[in-house]
Amino acid sequence: MIRKALSTALLLMAAAQAQADYQCSVKPQDDVIISPQRVQVVGSNGNLEISPQGEVRVNGQSVTVDNAARQQAIDYQTALRRDLPWVDNGATTRLERGRAALDNVIVEKLGPNSNVRHRLSTLNGQLKQQMNRIIEHRADGLTFHHQAIDNVRADGEKLVQSTLGGIMQDSLNEMGSSQTASGGNPLQAIMGNLGGLQQAVQAEWNNQEQDFQNFGHEVCNRVTALESQRKALMKKVSN
């Protein structure tokens, strides 16, 4: 039971690196490169470039657009500049919030010197590195790599499961050492402490689950809206 509870809580942290797609019906099929000078959308429809002023290039060639299409281009690149950082910041915030919440539980149940805290901190850094494979931070902007999503999800789950094994071992060792030093029935005390740890972890999951679900749904809504804008713009510039 404690393994299941800890696994659930740690997967809460991993949910952020997976960008919380929640079985969204729209899956991104393009890479997006954002810089101050332009937004590039590279994928099945070639290389679409849009300047902040709405100038459009397709596969390196300038495209003449009317005022309506120019405004569509401006709106689309503005939405990309807004929504990609929003997703990135939201995922990072929830990852850090999950780490901090679990850290508080560990301090309360295992003490401030528990090695489990170190493992959680290491995992937090590893998952942030995984997230950067999807939305890469560069000196002049961001790059979204759509093909990285599935790989990062799989790699993140492996990191979580690997960390979980170490956490289980550390928890048992630290509880066992504490109970041996204090006397009494060590096994009975350890089982009781594990039960308390399970309940605390489950309570934290309950506190944060709805927020993660809401975030996932909002990510899906924004991805869907962006894809609709892209299709409408491509229809205009292809005519």
C-alpha cells in the first residue's frame, strides 16, 4: 500500500514533464521555434515563418497576404508566444509544488535529515531536464519539439520508478534505525509509521489532483485552439 501511495505521489511530479495531455484529441505534429524576430512552425506543411508584423514566408518564400490573412498571422504568432511559455511555466510550477509538498511530508514523517529529501530533489532536477527536451529554453527564445513528448513521458516514468525503489529502501532503513534506537517492537512501529506516511502522501495527492487535471484540460484547449488557427492560416496562404 505504501508503495502504491508513494508511486502515485511521485507520478504527480512526473505529470508535469509529460505536459499533462490527458488524452487530448489533438496531438501536436509540428515543431515551433520562437525568437524575437519570428515564429517558425515546422512540420508536415513545410516551414511557416511569421514576423510580429504578420509577414509570412512558406518554405523560404515570401507570401503576399491580404489584411485579413495578415491579421490571422499576427494573432497566431501572438498566441504561440503566449501559450508555449504558459504551458512551460505551468508545468514547472506544478512540478516544484509537488516536490515541495512531498518534501514537507518527508520532513514530518522521516525527519529533516532523511536521504529521501535528497532523492526527491535529484528527481526534481532530472524531470526539469526532461521537460526541457520538449520545450527547450534558448538564449533568444523557446523551441517546442513535438516528437519528444512520447519519449520524455517514457523516460520520466523510468526515472520516477528508479527513484521510488531508493525511496522505499531509505524509508525502511531510516525507520528501522530510529525504532532500534528507541526500543520497543521495531516491526510494529515501522508498519505504523509506513501507514502514517501513506496517509500523508495520499492527502497531498488529493489536494493537488484537481489542479493537475484542470491544467491538463486547459493545455488541451489551448493546443486545440492553436491548431485551428494554424489550419485557417495555412488555408489562406495556400490559396
